[in-house]
Amino acid sequence: MVLTNLPGIGERLMKRLDDHFGGRHELIKTLESGDISRIAEVDGISIKRALSLAREYNGAEATFLATPEAEKLHGQLIASMQRFASNGASSSRMQMLMPLHQVEARRERCEEMLAFAEEAPEAFVHLRSMFKDLSYTRRPAQRYERVIVSQQEHPEWSQYVRILTPSAQESWKDYTVFKTVTWVGRYGPEDVPPGWLVLPENGRSDVMIPEYTLDWFTNNRKALKVILDLMQWRNEDEKAIHPTLEKIFHVTEGLEQLTTVFAMMSDSGDVETMEAIRDGLWNTAKQLEDDLNQRISEGMESTSLDLTGSDMLEALADAATFQRKLASATQDVIVDILEQGRSELSAYLEPSGLQTPFDLFASNWPVKLNRSVLDKINDELERRINDSRNDHLLRLATKLADLKPLCETAIQRLIEHDMWYSIASWARHNNATLPELVQHGIWFNQGRHLFIEGEVQPVSYGLGLAAPKGDRQSIALLTGANSGGKTTLLELVAHIAILAHMGLPVPAEHALIGRVEALHVLAKSSGTQSAGALETTLVDLAQVVSNTQPKLILADELEAITEPGAGARIIAGMLRAAQQQSDTSMVLVTHLAPAILEAYGSDNLRIDGIEAKGLDEHLELIVDRTPQRNCLARSTPELIVRRLVERSSGDAKAVFGDILSLF
């Protein structure tokens, strides 16, 4: 889909989207995933607009929910399912569930997950503990001090680092003022300075900022651990694996190295070892120097020099000769101990791969280590640490960069799996079943309103060709007692129609649903409308009932828009127009059925009634919530007055008795 074809997407907004996501590819991935909060991060896009964009991009049938009330009911259904989501990402993804023209794929997913819950209940429950840590992947948000120096543009990194282009007069040395640099292309340094990376001009772009790649994995470690846990489960589970679980496990294929790479992230290898050697070098050298002097002093206590009289006279005549004899007598002790010291320092340096230089000692006695030699050792350690750190960083970033797109895809697919897992949990909780899709009409058996507190009385109802024989009229008036459940039934019909057109289970034991292109839910008006508002409403109603579009109309007390006499005649005219459209089904709740029938001019209009049968022993209404066919239901006021007669006394009782006689 061309993004600029979406409503409200102009060139300026398109540029803001591209800049925010670092390119069109990332933007499209986000729209497809339904990550609403991330889209809403873009300046000028609200959560509502982000949701609309994502829905439109993913092909939602926006015209199906044809009225604000239909949209409201859809939102309530989504919220109901979101309460069963394992995590915030799945909850957000559910907002993408809109009515579609093609629902077969969704129905298959529901069937698979419901079968999984039924056939492998332990695995189904265990999966929830895995999915709870899933989340949409998040990019690092900070800018890095690293600088990219390249002859080419790299717009994908511009929001994270400075990108500089060297002039013909500049060399890499001009950029040593920066602490961390990625030099891309020719003429880079042969001996790489600390914190630098040198990459070929046609090299990989995704490793130019290795810190970004490492931070991405660190930021998303919790979600990535879900992948690791699933791989461990697959490797340890010796039981036969359910096909749906196998499909979920399949998402992790190709990510076997993730465990090893995660271990590398927490282990910098030789770098830490060499840093420890470098940091302790001077203290170790000073301690060694003191120890060697102490050992030589102790070793000399058992050494003696025998001098004859002539030796003493010779020493008086030639001090140098005496010094040579003295050195010869002590040499073995000093040489042995200095060799021990050289070996001990070599052992200390061995993990770094360095050898102890021969000129380690500036003086044999008293022992003094050569400071310039120690400086050279320290410098070499710094160089090796830098090389090793760069090698480790680049090697790790390369491995992680290879895995990053696979991880993103895996997490997105797991969120998708979890959404269907959560929908299956919602369906099981509400005893919802997948409806049969038929040519025309709507019918359900033992349907239950989802949002009624306490015990729900199941209802069976239908109209059109989906209904049983004798109930196949496409238009019905619904009459009955106040608080008898007429509006509730209307909402239940809407719930089932919306869910079926979303490809999801419906709250009924069994249901048959015919496809329509639009659902018009017309809520009860709050009062009589002004002349102008009434005219607008009538024009809208006329357009709805008279067009040939396949549709379901659910209207609640349309007569409330004007006075009762006029209301009955208006409704009769609308029903006549609707009757001419074979693809239109309509249920109209009304208290004016007799007047409507008279104005309609025919007795073949179906009337259903929710009958209040009377009062129980506690004087509470007894209502059968399932409408009776061809029944003009008794009104609730009569029964309420009857209850008042029973409960009142004195003059009030006489008044209510007189009123009751008028019914």
C-alpha cells in the first residue's frame, strides 16, 4: 500500500514519520505490528490518529461500523478482550481487530488456539507464564558520542550520532579529537586508536554504531528472554508437542545462537583480565621490588667472605679488586632471587600474553625496577586492551546485528500468537463459539450479553434466512416491558454481528451469521429534536433504509425523536422503504407497535415481544428475556401499578387501584 494514499497523510507528515522511524522500512514494520504507542511518538500524531493509521494500513473495513453507537460497541468488545491479554503489547495489538471482508484466516487462528486449550490444557496454561514478559521491541533513545566519518551519507544513523564527511585536505588524524569514531572507507589508521572502528566503504551499515546494537539487546532483554525460555522448553519437553505449540516453537528457529551471544554480552573476555593486570601493575611492581630486596637481605645472612692477610693488603691497595671478590661472593644469591622476581612478574603478565623484558631491573642492589620498562608494559597493555575491546565490540555487534532482524520478527510473531491465545482465553471464559457464516440474516441460540453483572439469562433470537422456519422475515418490531431486556437484546445482536465480521467467537452456544457490509446501531434519542435536527435525522435515516447495500439496522425507540403520533407514521414509512431492500435486515425496538402497524397499512409486519409474565411472590417482575414471535408484549407499567396496589395502603391504594382498572 502507498502510505500517502492513507487519509490525512501528506508529504510533510510522511517526512516526519520517515525521520522518526529512520526510514520507510521501519515505519511499515511498526504499522504492520500495531505498535500504536510508538506511532504516537511522532510529533502531531495522537493515540487515536495512530490507531486509525494502523487500522487503515492493515485493511480494516472502516465502513462496517456505520454509526457512532456501533463504534462504541466495538470498542467495548475490544476492551473486554484486552482484559485477558497476557501483556501490554498483545492488548495494543487487539486494537487492530476490525471487521474485515475476509475473515477465514482469523477463524482458523481461533479454531487452532481453542483446540490447543482443549487438547493440551497444561501447556496452554504454562504458555501464559511465558507470554507475560512479551513487549514490543524498543529502540535506544539516546544519542551516542561516537562519530561516523564517511564519504557517504548514512541518514539511518543521523538521529543517534554526528556524521561527518572528511574533506580532501583532512586525514584520520584530524578526527582524533573525538573519543569514539567509526571511520568508513579508505585512508583510515593502520594502528587503530582507542575507541575507534575502521570499516570498509561497502561494509555493513548495521555495525557502524556497535553501542546501539548492544543497547537494543539490553533494552529488550526481557522480551528476548521469552525466546530463550521457549527454546529451553522445546529442548526439555519429552512429551508429544501439540501442533499449535509446535507452531509457536517454530518462531524461535534460527535463533539458537542467542543464548551464546547473551553470555558474550555479560563477558568481555580478555578485556577485563588485561584491565585488571594494567590497574594492578604498579602496585605489583612496587611490592615485588620490596620483596626482592627483603629476600636478598635474608639470603646474604648465610653468606660469608674469607679474607687472608694478603687479601686485605690487596684490598687496601686496589678497592676495585675487592669489589669484584665481594660481588662474586654475593652474585649467586642476587641472580637467583632476581630471576625469581622476573618469573613472578612474567606469571602476573601471562594472561595478557606479554613477556617480562630482560632489562626489567635498573639496579641489582638495592633492587630497583626499570620505570621506563614498566611504562612500556603499561602502554602495551593499553594497546592490547583497546584492540581487544574493539575486536570484542565489533565481533559481538556483528553477531547481534545478524540476530536483530530475526529477533524482531520472532517477537512480533509471538505477540501475534499471544493475541490469539488471549482471545481464546476470553472465548473460553465467556463460553463463546465460532459462528457459521451463511448467506443472509442472523440467528443465535443461548446468546449471553457480555456486560451484564451477575447471572445472565440466555436468549435465542434471529431473523432473515439464517433463522428457523417461520422466523425468516428480515424486519421485526421488538416490543415489551420496560427493563425487560429489549435494549440489551439489541446490543447482543450487535455484539454477535460485530464479532462474527471480525472472524472471532460469539457469546452463544450456536450462531448463524449472514455477511453484511454495514452495521447501523441507532441508540435511543435523549429527547424530541428541533425542526432542523429532525430534518437532518430523517434524511440520514432515509438514505440508510433505502440504499441497496447489505446491512443490519438495529434501532432503539426511533419514535423518541418527535411526538408519538408523528413518530409512528415516520417509522412506518422507513419500514416500508427497508422492506424493499432484500439485503437489509432490521430490528426496531418500539412502544408504538399498534400505531406503527396502523400507519404501515399491512398486517404482515413481524412483531416480537419480551413478555413480563407477572409478579413473583416477592412482587418482582417475571420476565422471559427471549422474545415471543407474533406477540405484542404487555407493558411493564401495568405490572408496576399492580405491584403498587399490593404494597400501598389507604388513599394511595385506592388511587393505584383506580389506575389499574384503566389498563
